[in-house]
Amino acid sequence: MTSSRFYIMRHGETVYNAARRLQSNHIHTPLTRLGCEQATQMGQALRRELGERPRVVLHVSETGRALQTAALIAEELGIDWFAASRTADLKEIDMGSWCERSYDDVEAEHGPIVIADHLLRPAPDGEDYPEIAARLQSWIERTGDDGQDHIVVMHGISSRVLRGIMAGYPAHPDHGVPIAPSLVQGSIALIKDGAECVLHGAERGTEHA
């Protein structure tokens, strides 16, 4: 339970998403035109919610696609992008040696990547869901409950785990950690007092990380 408000946002569509390729956390995968529009719309939705130049704390996954999304959001809000707290703890699931390869090529060798509930099957040399939960729990503990508004720009799979932890979702029967429902790219979930509502966007997102 927290008195702070957390606006957890999934970055906009990237060129890798559009091409159905698995993204890495170590290279810049730029937003498409649609992705830029999604990021702008998220900023506009937050401006309607919080007003112009709100007093907020901005947290961003240290990946190019999240930083680019955050820049467009910050522009709409009139806040300082340079003041954002960047962290690898908010990165996307690490898909190991599958990163940068096409879904079709990996699936031809290893079978389905997308599993039940629009989740990604962990790669043999990648990160599993308990490992994601551990780094996000560490981020939650460092961030604390300061009663402020927090904007968090991150990714599809990792945001579902963060939302699951913060909103008290039950542990997933197959992965052992709380996982929230999937949201589309360019979505905003608001978490306050241990409860979640979708502020912008809709459920059932694409499978692309």
C-alpha cells in the first residue's frame, strides 16, 4: 500500500515491434511514427490528469525506446527530461541470445515464444520472471513511499510484473510472481493505495517486448 501515485507507462511502438523482432536492452530501437504518436498521446493524457508542469518524479528505463518515449511525454507536460531518474532495473525482460532475431526465426528453431496470457517464454540463457520481480522489488524499495506523483516509463513485460507487485495481483500459476493484465503499447496504468486502474489505453496488448 502506498500514498504515492504511480503512472506506469509502456513505451510506444518501435521499428523492432513493427518488424516482429525481439529487442535488446543494449541497443537503441527507435520509435516508429505510430510510436511517437502514442507517446505524445500519453503525454496529453497525463496533462489532462495532472495539468501543465506538474510536480512529478520521472523514472525511465535506461533504453533508447523508453528514453525517446519519455522525451515526448516530458515535452507535452513541460517537465525536465534531463532530471529523470534512469535505471536498468526498469528494463525489459532479457531474452538472451534470442535478442535482435525475428520471432519467426526463433520460433522455427525453438517453438512458440508467445505463451499463454500474452507473455513471453523466457530464453534458455535469458531472464525469468522471478529475476524480473527481484530487480523491480529492489527498485520499489529504493523509491519508497514519499507521497509524490511518479511517472514510470518502461516496457510491456516488465511493467506487467511491476504493476502486479504494486497492485497486489496474485502470483502467476506458472511463473510464481504477480503479473498484471497485458496493456497495449502507449498505455498508462495508475496505481494508488495498492489498486490499479487503466488511465489511458486498453487491455490485451501485443506480445512484443
